[in-house]
Amino acid sequence: MKNIDSKTVSSFGDEWSRFDQDGLDAAEHDFLFDTYFGIFPWESLPDRALGFDMGCGSGRWAILVAPKVGKLTCIDPSPEALAVAQRKLSHLSNVRFVNASVSDQALPPESQDFGYSLGVLHHVPDTASALRDCVRLLKPGAPFLVYLYYRFDNRPRWFVFIWRISDIMRRIISVLPSRIKSLVTDLIAVLVYFPLARLALVGERFGFNIDRWLLSSYRQTSLYTMRTDSRDRFGTPLEQRFTRREITEMMHDAGLLDVRFSESFPFWCAVGRKPPAV
């Protein structure tokens, strides 16, 4: 496997084995799905579309995408994560599973009607190269949806300062033994995420503008989601962040046009389209 960080792959295998998303409420699952896929051009896909989920993890997005398309290929470098996805999606006959990295070219070039990779490509050593590898699989005219961690280019300086402190914590927590890591990230979810998110919910109900409140984006989510994201955020060894401009440039360099961003959290979600055949 190429363009992977083995410690990060192992970390995600452990994460999705612990958080297989079976405990996620269906309504919340749909809500989270819409926050990521709200800008995706479903209407442009052909009947019985072929697509791929790059870095499928537990299959939490694939389980909602597969019923909308003809065939979906779930690709992940972690055998443990792929096993979770296979179990969760075993009732779907149109899903194929491939244990491979983003740069292994698990599908033929120009064979897919769409693709997406959410929260994955910022965890590989060379994100720009990984994006090019994804686009290489698309047919001309096909859309690609990506979510990459933002570098707080739409946030004030104090927000960046708090993140820098949290990143020091991540570097320490991410190297802890698995059980201790999970315990620590659960405590962060309970003692930090949950109270701040619920405070934002109360503030919103009283008419305050809570857009810049810490962790306000979690105000409508469950503790289960907070625990999952805390484990993701603080337990992952390799993390990269990009500005909106940098993501736009990488998408253009990968061969995507008509790049469009979601203007709401999570930042940054973007969709682009491979140029049609001449």
C-alpha cells in the first residue's frame, strides 16, 4: 500500500471497531449525512451509477449512499475497519469491498460515475497526490465530493490559539495505548464537548449568535457522535489542515472544475467535476 501512515491506519481500525455507528440514532445519522452531502449533485448522476467511497471506515456514509446508486465500491486500507463496514452493509447486494490505499488504483481509470472521500485525505502523507488518484478513477463529467480539515481561515486568532493547544494534546494522546487513548478521548467528549455543545444549544434558543462559540456545531448531536469525533480528533497520529484556497488549488490541479464549497459546518466540504470528454 502506498501513501498511507501505518500508525494512522491502525488507529482508525481501532476507532471503527469501537465506534461502529450502530449506536447512532437514525434521525441523527440522516442529519449528519445531509451536512456532508448537501452540496452533492445527486440529480446529475446516471441511472444505476457506479461510484466509490474512498476511506469508507465503518461504512456510515456508504450505508446511505448505496440505496441511491447502482453499485458502490468501499475502499479502505484498514482490514479492521473494512470488516466493520462489511458487517454493517451485508444486507446490501450492490456494495463491493476492497482493502487498498488511496494510491493503489483499486478500480480501473475513468470507470466511475461519482466518488467521495470524507474526512480521510487529510490523514495521508500526500493529500494532493491522493486527490489526483481519486480523480483518476472518475469518468469524464463525474462529480467528486471531499471533506478536508480546515486551517481555520474563517476563524478569529483566539480560535486558532485554542486549536494549537488542542493539537499538542492530540500529539500526546494519539501515541497512548489503545484502551487508555479511548478512555481519555471519552473523558474529553463528556467534560468538554458535551457541556460546550449544550451551552451553545441553550444560547441559540435564547437568540444568541452562536456561530463562533466553541463546539457549537455539536449542539444538535448526541454524546455518541461527540465520543466518535473526540476519538477521531485526538486519537489520530497524522493530521493535516488546509485553507479553502489551498483545497481549491489542489482540486484544480487534480483535474476538477466547477469547484463549489459548502458554506456551513463542517469545513471544508467541497465538490468538483471532472471535465467532460471533448
